[in-house]
Amino acid sequence: MTPLTVEQSWARIETWLAQHAAVSHGLLRPPALPGDIAAAELRLGVTFPPDLRESLLRHDGVQLQDGTLTLGYYGPLSGVEDIIRSTGFLRDVGEDVAEHEADLDEEDRDQYAYWPHERLLITLGIGWQSSDGLFLVSRPGRHHGRVGRYFDEDIPSFTPWPGLRHVLADFATALENATPFNGRTPLAFEGRRIWDDDKTIISHPLSPSASPPRPRSRWCRLRLSRSRPSRSTTSRTPSSPSEPRPSRHRPCSRTSCS
């Protein structure tokens, strides 16, 4: 089966958000300018994989506010400036362990090195900053465009997704069918896309997973009130003191911690 294109998957995502989560839909940023993408490639010294370029030309990331679209624990998709900032930061951290990874060949470096020069962090992680998330391999070769996962203080690894288009296609399917994506189910509540771990949250009446109305127990009302984002905070930035800060101490690599 031929995978959907990036544009086809984004069209499905946008349609679902417009129908069920208007707030989240409104937080999608407009397309990136081709000149901005070219400038980012020049600054980072890499060529963005085609899937990433196509996605950025559809949406230059998202606005980081209450209700923003996220890929579950992987966090919001990064815009051009986020990719520049995150990649630069992680390259600096990776220099601390480069000498311990000198015996890795190029293909092993794509997967196991802490942060090769050609790797691009494309989401902002659960903390909405450059501490974890999904990455893409930009180096030409067998792993070009492949999607991996990186979490702070852990060894990176590849995911089953061959490219970003596969991530977006699976995410669109999860939205439309209210099925799990990376272990969590996307639902709609009060105009926002939310995540549910065990499907005990009452979804929006228009959501495909919505059940017929029923009385809510005191426990369910309490759960809803705790799971709903606070309305007193309308924006969230990577510098928020309530979020984890990226660690700059020497990370663990496969060769130094085996």
C-alpha cells in the first residue's frame, strides 16, 4: 500500500481539527517561507528530508498555547526556528561525548550516537523544549529521512516509522478513529485536542468516540477537572519555570555506558 503524502495527511488532520477541535486548529501556524527553509539548511549545513520540507510548507509548527496540537509524548511539531534552536543546542551537548563515539561507522552514528551533525529534532517533546522528541536523519544514505526518538539522558533509537509522512498518516488515522497513537488516544474536549490514556474522559459530542450522554459520577468530574489544562495560563514557553530544563551534563552513549 502506497503511503499517503504529507499534504494528504495534513488535509485529514486539518479537517478533523476544524470539525472537533477548533481551538487546536486555530493554533496551527501558517506555512513556512521557502526562503526561510533554505536559510535554515544553510545555517545548519544540511538538506532537510523531503517530508520535513513538505510539512513545513504546510505549517511552520504550532503556536505554543493551551490546546496546541501535539504528537502525544513527542510534543508539538517544531517550526523552522525551533529546529535551528534545538539542533544547535543538542549539537553543543553532543560535542562532550564525540570522542567516545569515534569507533562508530556512519550508519551506526545515525542511530546510536548522541547527536550526529546531520540529525534534526523535529518535535519539542513533552516539556515543549529541546530535551526530547522525534528526530529525522538528514544524512544521505540508507537511513535518510528515517524517524527516531530521543529522550534526555537516554540512548536514541529508531522508531518503526520510515519517514515523517508515515507519522502524520498514523496520527490522522488515530484522530479519525479515536484509536491509540503511541499508546494514547486523541479525543476532543471543549474545542481542544486532548490525550486520554484509558478512554475514561468524556469526549466532545462530535468526536467519533463520543458515547451517548450519561450522568457523570463525582469521580469522573474530578478527573476531568484535573486533566483539563488550566485556563489561567494562556501561553506556554520553553522558559516556563514549571517545566523541566534540559540537562547539559554529559549524556550516556552506547560506547561509554555499555
